[in-house]
Amino acid sequence: MKGFVYILQDKTSGKFYIGSTNDIERRLYQHNHGHTITTKRMRKIILIFHQEFPSLEIARRIERKLKRLKRRDYIEKIISDGFIKLGL
């Protein structure tokens, strides 16, 4: 089953949220309707990036690596480049 890594941004605060899923539309619905604790307080959430991977397992590993980096400049580079360049 394919997987996705995605980046959301709260347009009010500018904060980013990184996640992974196998159904990006369902997950966005959950974020936008307050079903996700970590983004519940975000007001204007927009999807600014997503990338497909061969499996959800790979997507989850990449999500964890990105979350450990916690570097705004790296997240902005991913968005600018349009892809994640990260060795596993």
C-alpha cells in the first residue's frame, strides 16, 4: 500500500505540521475538522506539500526523520524543491 508524507501549514501562525498517511484526503479532512489533537488549535490549515512513497512504512520512517530534524529551513527547502531528499 502506498504512503504519503505531507506538510501542513497554519497560515495564522506560520507553524508547520509533518505527517504521513495512506489516504491523504481522509487525513486532511481529519485535520480540518478538529479530529487530530496536534492540529486542533490551528485555525487556517493548508496542505503545502505531499510526496508519495511505495509504502506507508517508508513514509512513516521519513516522517520520523523529518520530525527529528525540526529545522524550519529544511522544511522550507523541501517545499521549494518539491521533493524530499533524505537518505534512509
